[in-house]
Amino acid sequence: MKTLLVIGYVWPEPKSSAAGSRMMQLLSCFQRAGYQIHYSSPAESSTHAENLLALGIESTTIELNSSSFDDFIEQLKPDAVIFDRFMMEEQFSWRVEKVCPNALRILDTEDLHCLRHARHQAHKSGAELSDVVNVSDEFLFSELAQREIASIYRCDLSLMISEAEMSILTDRFGVPSSIIHYIPFVRPVNAYPTANKPFEERNHFVSIGNFRHEPNWDAVRFLKEAIWPEIRKQLPNAELHVYGAYPPKKATQLHNDKQGFLVKGWAPDAFEVVNQARVLLAPLRFGAGLKGKLVDAAECGTPSVTTSIGAEGMYDQNQPCLVADTVEAFVQHAVNLYQDEALWQSLHQQCEGLIPERFEETNHQNRFIERLTKLESSVDQHRLQNFTGAMLRHHTLKSTKYMSQWIEAKNKL
């Protein structure tokens, strides 16, 4: 049996973040492809971390900047390695290449970090949301982008969660399509057959997202300061239930019963709380990747109001949401969707088609397994055609290698 080593940035928490759900979906796909999986991470675990052993996945805590990893991977001898985000590729790929040069090196970007960072910088500069979406070269071509794009080149294949991000890579950075692969969030069709509560059985608004993710925290503050007061003027009895893992004290302090702004923190079951709500609000002003909360909402039949950032890469023709990029339009969409049953019902029906049309599990897994099988049989030729990647491994990895060895030696003193 083939062996896959995952080098995780964190231990997966599928009930805390979309990134955690994404990782579990990838692990399931590799198990289906016939791999025995070993998960490792230098991060501390948490009470919300998935029980990997119960899924037949072994796990090991590894160290940064330590040659103990070389011994570990020498014993494991993986056929393929996944780096969870480019920071893990920077830390460990040179060690993987040194000890197991024939192992496939795969990067899971989660989202394009340099794009999220660039949009955040554009937002902080006061740019309009349209200029944040179509972020300028001034912000996009950053040092962070140099690091992340170099990481993509050094790997045999990089997994992209959004078609919009794939276009940015190929059109603006010139990355060849031969080293990237689209695999979004995936869901089995009809996984939640009870998620069809009718309009009259639903109450209030919901917002959900891990507070450690900066775009989510910004969206909560935006709701509190600008959007929710205007909604309450028109819907004085409505409430906004704000959920998310790891809420800091500054977030819980926003809780206000009189204003109907209720910060409830971690939700053990995101589908349950989203399924109770009439409308999901996601006023994201920067960010990248796909928004797991919007996939969850569609799966629950819950219409949403979001921004162009939120909707990016999510939909084709039929949208189970309304999109607004100004406070005034966002508020009016939210109020109309909450009150107008006919409008709500039309978007509720659009929810039913999103998973089979865009995120159906079997289709995406089959395409990825086919790509993986082809890569396994032609990795040497594939690497010959990626000269830029070879060049970057020759130069850049030497610098990170010696920096890591210097840190290791310093730590021993």
C-alpha cells in the first residue's frame, strides 16, 4: 500500500474552520485512492482536533528546524507528501527532497495567502471593494507572493480551492496550469436530507466563522458597527446570532441583548445553527479562497447575503444568495430577504442545485485521483518540464536549508 505523509500547519478541526473540513476531505480522497495516511504537525493539538486514529490515520508531532524530521521520514518512506500551506513547504520540503527524492510533493494552498494579504492591505488603504477584489499589482506582487509562488513552483502539484485563484495564478503570475489542480470543498449529494426547513419555521439572522481568521473578525466588527444597526431599524425584533470558534474577549464584549446582537461563540454543529436561521450574513471585505460558511448555508437551504469577495469562485449562473458591496445595498438585501417569502423561496430552491452542480464529492475526487495517478507514472518527465521549479529548489532551498541548520545548531548551545 502507498503511504502519504501530511505535514499540517495545524491539527485539523473540521468543526472549527473550513480549512479543517477541507483537510479532512483531502484525507478521505487519498484513502479512497489507496493511500495509508500519516499526519504530522509541529503545532499543539486542541480539544477540537479530529480523532485521526479513529479514522485509521496515524499521527506524529514533529519539530521545526530539527534533523529529527529526517530520521522520521527516512523510516516512513512516504510515496507522497502534502504540505499544508506554503509555510510548511518552506520548512520541510528540502528535507523531504533530500531523504525521499522520489516522493511526490503536493502543496495544499488552502487559499492563496498572498491574495488575501494583498486585499487586506488594499482594504486598509481605503480602497473601494471593487478595487479590493481586483487588487492592484502594487499590493499583489509582494514579498509574501514571491514566497508563495516559489513554493507552488517547487512542488509537483498545488491544489487550488478556487477557480478564480487559478486564473490569478496563470494570468497575473504566469504559473503554468500543469502544476496546479482545482479541487474545491466537496460534499456528497443529499448528505443532509433534513436541511429543508420552510420559511415560517426559521427565525433571525446568523453569522459564522472562525474568529482567528482575520476576514471573519473584520466581518463581525463591520456587522456590529455599520450593518446591524440599520437592519434593526427596519426589523426591531430580529436577532443576529454570531457563531465562531475561538472568540477573543474583544468579540464577546460586542454581545448586546438589547440590540439583538448575540455573540454565541463556538457551535458544536454548524449545520444545526445555520439551519435554524432564515438568512446568513457574510459581509466579507477582504479574503481569498472559497467560503465554507456559504457552502454550509446552501446545504442547509439557507439563503445568504454576501459581498463580491464572499461570492468569488462560489457560483455559476444560479446563486442562492444576494450580493452587495455597499452598506446600504447589503442592509436592503438582508431586510428584503428576511421579509419577502417569495424572494426567500426562490433562493432557497437555488440552494438545492449548488452542491451537485459545483461541489459534488465523487466527481471532484475522481478527477483528482486520475490526475494523481498520471503524475505518479510520469513524475520525472513532469519535473523536467518545470525548469523554474528546479531552479528554485537549487537556490532558494539551499538558503532555507542552511538557515534551518543554523537555527538548530544555535538551539543546541
